[in-house]
Amino acid sequence: MPRARRLSCQAAVELVTDHLEAALTPVVQAPLEDHLRSCPTCAEYVRQVRVMVRALRRLAPATPPDGSARTELLVRYRRWIAA
């Protein structure tokens, strides 16, 4: 079996979201897992992202601004466009 290509830290970080969503193909996943086993810095980054995702899931959904704020933004935008 051919040896998987080695990933740089930058390439590994760019794959973290897809990795956590289980959206990587095995051809990409294997080199990432190899990198994470050999790079404590990137492994820690993945751990921190996992912690952040769990924390964000516990937050209540944000309430959108009331209609008056939206209306005010549209008025200001239209004035800016007209100027």
C-alpha cells in the first residue's frame, strides 16, 4: 500500500471542520489522523475546537432584533445608497 502524504500544520487546521463533521474521505482522513498523532499542537487545537462546539451547542438561540431595528438599518442603508 502506498504511504500517505504528510500534512503540514496549516493543511491539517484547514481540515478540522470537515474532520469533526465526519465529512472527509478515507484518503484525506488517514493523513490527518497521522498528523494529529504526531503533532501535539494540532491535536490540542482539535480538542479546543471540540470543546468550543460543545459549549456553543448549550447556548440558547439568539433572539433576532425587533422590527424597528431592521427598519432603521434599511432606512440608513437606503440613505447611504442615495448619497
